Amino acid sequence: MMACMARNYPDIHTRLRFEDVKINFLARCTRGQTGGPGDRTRPDRGLLPPAGNLSHGWRGRGLRPALKHVSILAAALSLLLLCILSACSPAPSVEQQIIAIIRDMEARVEAGERRPFMAHVAADFSGQREAVNRDQLNALVLYHMQRQQRLHAQLFPIQVTPGQPGTAEARFRVLLTGGSGWLPDRGRIYDITTRWRQQDDEWMLISAHWRPLEVEDSFDL
């Protein structure tokens, strides 16, 4: 009968062979889902993921390790970039450091923060040619903060001159204004000379001398 069919239908063998291949392929794809007797293949080892376990059984085990490795790589690259930027960034100069401290002290005065202002003053501070020590300067700052409801300090260009290693001098002029309201009712320009010493990687104010400028001197800034 098969020989007769082969003679009448010359392509019958080709078709039967294709059907066998398709059946075998489908059987291999669904082998993990059928779980028939004698099937030694583990349920999750088929060509297709087991039904109902697409997110947890098959795809999850492939994505989670990959995501973990990507996170580790991203953290390592971020740390490397931070180290490179830190190494390439030049350290601030003596002038930049002292100017930054003076401007911070200016902001502390305007905010009425006496203790942060005094934190930049050394314990052996001497002002007005040894007429004012640190405690007296602290009392002077407190007096003006309590007397003036609003203090404002306007700094003019600061000139910093490095001295011996760990020492520097800074000269500048400042316009101090104050009053009981939003608008100041008094103000004056002072010429200030300061000396600084570096200790424990911080610049501390060790000396200051200030004098009020006359009206004609105030315009020569």
C-alpha cells in the first residue's frame, strides 16, 4: 500500500518526513510541560519555558545575575571617576582659602551667628595692637549684634599676601551698616589688616587692626 501511494504520490515521503520533524520538534519544546512518565528531562530544561513560570522560573534566573553585575560595574565606574576628578582638581591656593574664610565670617555677621564667626579666631588672637584679645573681640561682636537688629557687611576686594610657610596677611575694606529696621540708619567704611596662621590644616585669624575711614578716604577704594 505504501509503495502504491509512493508511485501515485511522489512527494509523499517528503511530506511524511517533514511531519515527523515537526512532531519531534514540538515534543522537545513541550517535554518540560508534559512531565510524562519516564521523562528524565528536568521540567525547566525544555526549549520553551515551562507554562506559568515565565517570570520567576526562566527569565528571572537570567536577568537577576545580569542586573547584579551591571550594578557592581556601575558602582566601580563611579568610584573610578570620582578618584580621577579628585586627582585632577588642584588644591585651593592660600589666597582662595583665606578669602573663603573672610566671606564666611561676613555671612555669619549678617546672620547674627556669633559662635560660628568666632570659630575662625585663634585662642591667642590680638587686635588693635594688643589692645583687644579674643574674649574682648567676642564681647564686641555680641554687643553690636544685640544693638543692631540688622547688620550688613559689604566687602571690597581682598588682597592676600602669603608670608612664611603657614602664615599670610589679608587687607581689605568693608562697609558696615546697621539699624533697627530693614533700612540701615548708620554705616561706616573700615580699613582692615588681618594676619593668619595655618594650624591643623585650617587658617585661623591671629591678629586684626581696623580703622574707620574719613569721608574723603571712603571714595578711594
